[in-house]
Amino acid sequence: MPTAKIDSLDHEGRGVTRVEGKAVFVEGALPGERVEYVVRRAKPSYEQGEVVRVLRPSAQRVAPRCPHYGVCGGCSMQHLDADAQAAVKQRLLEDALRHIGKLRADRILPAIHGPAWGYRYRARLGVRLVPSKGGLRVGFHERRSSYIVDMRTCPVLPPAISALLPRLRTLLAGLSIADRLPQVEIAVGEESTVFVFRNLLPFSAADEKQLAAFADAEGIQAWVQPAGPDSARPLHPANAQLPFYTLPEFGLRLDFRPTDFTQVNADINRLLIRRSMQLLDPRPGERIADLFCGLGNFSLPIARLGAEVVGVEGSEALVERAHANAARNGLAARCEFHAANLFETTEDSLAALGRLDKLLIDPPREGAIAVVKAIDPSRGPARIVYVSCNPATLARDAAVLVHEKGYRLAAAGIANMFPQTSHVESVALFERTPGTEVGPG
């Protein structure tokens, strides 16, 4: 069996080494370790394998807390100390900026840290009836597989949610449509927890009675979702109020539907908003755009700090939620929201938003290439804060902003939004320097 010394980690948390000039990616290995590994996949230019035995462990290696670790695809870095995880993610961000964007940030921001466990306030659990493997399974997908882990506990979920997983499995197994329930979505608000049961067939009256009894016993709301996300509705209690989260630093409360996009980590979300507002520095009299604004997570803090904000989001439903949240918080006069496909942004559509003194961008993993290409170098916003969940697309878009649009990358850093996973959340600040030469657009 081959052995190797591990040099670094890749963007999926795998150890990286080179053997006879070929890159080898080793699951479960850490930088500095010498490991014995087995090759699972061999290609002409690389190999993929997994650790069989650690011959010389890293000082940063820790014992994984979860009994499903190594099988479940939800986490890939539990064997690495939490502080070291953040350092690895910072390096991955810097490497992406350097290799993809040909850039270095003028300033590296301190990593944003939060709880390492029990932080995941949103989760989508798969459900599958597998009679040959013991019956119904509820959990995340197995690593690089469509199979569902038979998950009995999950330490990244809030402890109360983790504790009820076995009872959830028992509930679902006893329903008449147990084989037609593909998922359960969990959304934890500050005063309520919602379980959304995705049902491909109607529930029977007996099923609904069992769901209601489960909701009462566990202190949750039971919702059903017979079709797309907008079809979700409360089952018990029938008059359930929407969940919400607060941003105490800004005196804000944001309501959301359990199928809406919200950040999974409430503590890091608050700190990331604080960092973003410090970088953006909204001021009264300024007009600021929040692109990919969702239900107002960044828009409302911008407005609370005195600026006028125009939010743009692709989902009509989220735009409605943003309007409602602005009104609830007394900020409707400073906010306007529009629905538009930002992946089709043009110079004309961006100019149609009017004067923009500053810009905040918070796109999905695909990034915001159409937006950054549409910025007019002669009159673009003086400052751009870019919140990213993918270092590769951030680096790609940063290259356009710096090399073509006349900005400098003033600062960048990570927020450890998903501890125990390889997911990298980051924030970057771009500033226009007067007199900066602009390359060909």
C-alpha cells in the first residue's frame, strides 16, 4: 500500500500530495502528515484515495465527534481542529485570488469565528425507504453518493434537533406514504422551529393526525409541501406564525418562510453583516444597491444606517418578503426592491437602477460575472463589498473588477459559516482609486 507526505488541503478538504509528478488527493489526510492510503480512482494526471493509516499525525488532528463521520457527506473536516479549519479556508481564499484572479488583497481581514458545533439552523434531510437495509433512512447524503445516511445524531444541528432524529425516523416510517416522502426541511427561528414535510402524494387523515401529534410533542410547527417551495403551508398549528431571526445590533427582525433562503449559521450571519457594514460604511444621503438581496438580510442594515437602498433579487417571493420586512421595521421609505434576473445584467439594466454610490453583492455559488462586467468604469460605485460562498467565482469576478474596471482589492477575509465542512464563505472590499487606469473592457 503506498505512503506519502501530505503537502496541503484542497477545496474539498482532501489532503494533496504528488507521487512521481502526479497529483494525489487523499480523503482524511492533513498537511504535514505521512499516511498510508489506498487508491480509489486513477486517472492519467491524478489519483483519488483515502487514508488507511496515519503514520505520523498532525498536531492539529482531532477525533471526529460524529459517529457518521467518513460516511456522511455533510462534513469533511471534523478531523481538523476548528481554528486550523479557518486558517485553511483563509489560505484557500488567498490561493484562489492569486491563481485565478492574479490578485493579492491589500489587507487580509481577521477570520470571523463562531460556534463550531450546533450551529446549523437550516437543514434539508433526505428520506428514503430501503427495506433491504433496515427500513426508512433519514439524513444527509453519503459522501459522493445518492444514498442516504441512516442518521441517528448530528452534532452540527442544534442539540434539540439532533436529539429528535430517531423519533422523526419512527414518525415517518409509520406514515401511509413513507415511500413518497423525499425530504424534510428544517428551519429554526428564534421562537419557533419548522419541519417541512415534502409529500409527493396527499397525506391521509391518519397521517395528518400523527404529524400534528409529533409537532405538539416536540414543540415544532409541521408544514407540508406538496409541490414547489411556494406550495409549503402550515399543517399544525394551522395558524402558525412565520419564523423570524433578529439582528440586535441594528434593531431588526426579519420574518421568513421556512423554504426561503436564509443563512444556516445565525451567529456568523450577524458577524458577517457587521463586517460588511464596516467595510461598506453606509451613510445618510448615499444610494446603495444590494444585489441578490434575498429577504433583506443586508438591505435593512444598510437602510438602518441611514442610506437609501435599492435591492434586486431574482425571486418574486423574496422581493415580497423584503418589502414586508422593510415595512415591519419602519424602513419602507428608505428601501425599494425589484425582481430581476441578475445573471442577465447589462450596462443598461444596471444604469436603470439610477445613481449608485456604493454596491453590495451577495450572489450564489455561480458568482456575479454579468454584474461586474456591466459596471461602467467611468461612473461605477466608489466602493463594492462582495460577499461570496465560492472563492473560485469571487476570484474570477475580482479579476474583472481590478484588471478591467479600475478597482483595487482593498481587503478580503473568510467567515467560517460552515465549521467542520470545506465550504468557504468570504467577504471582499473593492475601492476605486482616483486616476486608476482602466484596462480594456
